[in-house]
Amino acid sequence: MATILTKKSDTASSVPLVADLTNAAGGAELAVNTADKRLFTKTSGGAVVELGTNPSSMTLPNGTANGVPYLNASKVLTSGSALTFDGTTFGVGGRIGFTAFTADVDDYGLWVSSATNATTLASYSTTPIAFRVNNSEQMRLTSTGLGIGTSSPSDSLHIKRPTYSTVRIEESTVNSNIYLQHHSGTNEARLTVTGAYPLVFKTSDVERMRIDSSGNLLVGTTSPLNNGKLSVNQTNASYDAVVSVVASTSQSFYSGIYGGNFKYYVLGSGQINAIFTSITAISDRRAKTNIQDIRYGLNEILALRPVTFDHIDSVAADSVDNYGFIADEVEQILPQLVSESLNKANDGTPYQTLKMGDILPVLVKAIQEQQAIIDQLKADVAALKAAP
């Protein structure tokens, strides 16, 4: 075995030259810096390397700048670019970086911890955490909330997109998705359920309303009442309120069930049916002004023409053999009782409507006038009978 000569230096920070570490045969020698407690030799390639227990500037042959040393497959100490640390930032493969923080600069710390029985990705202080894909930010978590498509979320969850903003909830076992979407093309806010499933609304974990797969709106019931598109059911034992609107000319609206009977319903012809026929209206003197005696009476009633009639199909298909008046004729006698309808005839002009209930005061006035005539006739007859 060849003899290795050891050289020394007592000068601090002194590093030997390659020539100091080469013997006469060209082999490697050793050099010791006793002031720094550093040991040097050279590689076969002629590079000075430092060995020992107190290295301050140790260099690995074929090492990578800022690379963290590790044992490779041949158990040789080396370093590379996959794992780096420059004294401030720790990086893995150039993709994951963890920046150290200090008491003086505490807004740039990012760490992974399992101290709270969960793997935690945390940002020190109020510094947000940004998530990037394809070198473009896609999501950011701030102290306010989570922003998707925005770096400044204003709510706990803030989604912003240049076209459609969509939240999708999907169950993998069934063919059903829920979409909460803002459709910029039609400027609509949409809540969509795919598949033949209802959309159920609950409060206090109790169902209050649903939209079934056929588009029926149901309140207080899970199935349509009388095939109505809108059904409302109040399950009170005394008063069961039911509203059912149907696209039918014969049965179109129901409201209120008591004792198994509908209290009120409207047929497609417009005919109103109710258990009680009395209709009340506010008639208090305090609600009225410009009160005058009615000027119509017997003459106007005698001029009216009561008729029977059938409705034309375009108005009401099931309304036949009705009693009433012709509004056009009544307008010539009692014009205050006639007005225009929202419905229009085939020529585009509004239908005329008639306030049937307002004929009652005219009838009362006519009876009063007629009674006055009767009383006068009775007096005249009595006078004639009393004459000698």
C-alpha cells in the first residue's frame, strides 16, 4: 500500500492547491488546516474536495447547486435538481415549494402539518393560498373565502367565469346531477336537476315544497291534486286549503276543502261555484264619498232585454243556455255598468264586460218607484170606492 503524505496549514480559511495535494507519482495527498479543523484531498479528476467533521465549504464532485445531498442507487453521496434548498426555499422537483418564515417576515410561511390530526396545508397570517394549473391561477383561498376564477372572493365561496358559472353536484350511483348556474347567454340564474327526479325544498329537515319531474309545483303534498300544475295542501284537520290549477275548460281552479267538499272552485267557463253564494264587499260610509241618490230606476229596468245565450267556443266551450244581458245593449241604457275586458275578440278589439251585481241597486230603485205607483193607484181606487 502506498504511503500518503499529510500536509498542514495553521492559517485560517487557507485552502490547499491541487499541486499541494499531488505526490511525486501523481497520486493524492492530504492537507489539514489546523486553524479551521478542515481536511482536504483531491479527486481523480483533479478537483480539491473537503472532508472532515467541521466542513464550512464542503463541495461534492458532480453536485448540483442548491441540491440536497442524498445516497444514490450506488450508495454514493450526491445531489440533483429534484430536491433543492437554497437556505430560504425548499423545493421538490421544481413543482412544490415551501418558503421558510421568520418572526420578522411572517407573511410568507407555508407548511404541511398533521399536528391537528389532519394533514394541514396552511398559510401563515393572512397570506392567501393560490392554486395554479398550466401556469394559470384557477383557485385562491383567502381569509374571506374560496375564490374560483377570482383572486378576490367576497363570500365563503365565490365562483366567477367569463361565460357560464356552474356548481355541479353529482351522485355516481344514479344518473342525476344538480347544477347551480348563471347562464350569461340568456342572463338567467338556473337551478337544474338532470334525470327524472324531483327538486325538494326542506326547512327544519321537513319537506315544505317540491317540483316534481313533470314540472308540477307541490306545496304540502308530494303528488298533484286533481292533476294540477300547482297544488297546495294544508293538512289542518278543520280547514284543508287546496289550490289546484289545471289546463282544462271544465275544471280549472279549486280552493278550500271542508268536510270533503270544495268550498270554492272556478270552472273553465268562468263560472264560480261555492258552498255559500253571498259575496261581501266593503260598503262602510267611511270608505265612500260623493254619495248621491241613484238616478236610474223603473224606466231603465223596463228598457233592458233579458236573454238566454250560448258562449262561442273561443270564449268558453262548455257554457250553454245562460241567462243574462248583452253588454252592448246595456251600455245604451246603463253605461256605467259596462267596461272593457282584458280579453280581445278575433278582430283585436276588447270584449265588453258587464257589472251584473251593480244592476241590483237599479232594481231596488225600480221596485220603489213601482211601489209608489201601486200605492197611488190603491189610493185612487180607495177614493173612487168612497165616492157617493
